[in-house]
Amino acid sequence: MKLTKTKAFKTFAGPAWTENPINMQMLGICSALAVTVQLKTAFVMAIAMTFVVSFSNLIISAMRHIIPSNIRIIVELVVIASLVILTDEFLRAYMYDVSKLLSVFVGLIITNCIILGRAEGFALSNPPHLAFIDGLGNGAGYGSVLISVAFIRELFGSGKIFGFSVVPEAFYNAGYEDMGIMLLAPAAFIIIGLMAWLQKYLSNEE
């Protein structure tokens, strides 16, 4: 059987592309606007989000037969909050500068509708290995949009990539100027809107 025909591949590829949580479902927009001024913060946020959604899916799926349905939301929030706290403490311990830049947005992962949505919509009705893969796919889809938006904003907003200047000094001497609007939230809105339009256009062409 081809890899692309397996259920695991379809579980990963769906949220990573055809059902991308940001471009196709318009979920997780707030953090995408806030943490994409620099590639470094977007990259770390994408890793943190992938970790939380993957392992919360895994744990909730593993416990799905013993969680009473009337308190399942509370259990899901406890699992997600615990993973978010672990992530936040790790960043404070080993990546303090990035943790300061991300500010409250790591803690606000608990309110990200993608995570609770996947726990409710997928993890509670699928085996742990597929739930974990679904989390990886959603993290990949979310992270790919964050990193793409951050690449455009940092390059055109400050002439840098990962904090390193990439625009030759000769360009500035010739009159080139960084686009200050790229450092503002409206620029992220415009870029995400264009990416969503492009992906839906390409999906309709297939």
C-alpha cells in the first residue's frame, strides 16, 4: 500500500494542508498576528503549539474510555493546561529571551480553539496513535503559516531573517527602506488573508 493511501498519512496531511487550521478554518488567528514579527518567536511558538496539541491529543485519546462524558471538558482543560505550564516553564528555563518576547501568548495556548477542538473532535473518538498524528498535522499546518508570515514580515519589515541582516547595505544606500507596516498587526492580517485566498484557489483548481 502506498504511503499516501494510509490512514495515518491522511490524518497528518489533512490538517497540514487541505484542512489547514488557519488558512482553511480561520482558527488560531490571534496568536498568528501577535508572534509573527520575528521568525525566531514564530518558530518557537510553532514548536510549543505542536507539542501541546500532539501530546494533549495522545493523553486524552488514551483516557477516552475512562473519562465521564459530563466532565470531559474539565479533564481536557486540565491536560492541556498542564502541558502549557510545562512548555512555559521549559522556555523560561532554557530560552528566557524568547519567553519574554512571546510574553503571555505561550500561556494563552490553553485558550487556542485548535487544541480543544481537536481534543473534542478527534482525540475522543480515535486511537492514541492517530490522535497523536492528528496533533502533529495540526501543529505542522499552524506552524507553516506562522513561519511563512513571519518570514515575510521580518524580511520586508526589518530586512532580517532570524535576526541577521540579509538586505545588502547598497540597497539602503540606493534609497531602499524597510516597510514599517510589516511590523504592525494589520500586515499579518493582509498576509494571512492572501495566503488563505491562494490556498483555497489552489484547492479548487485540483
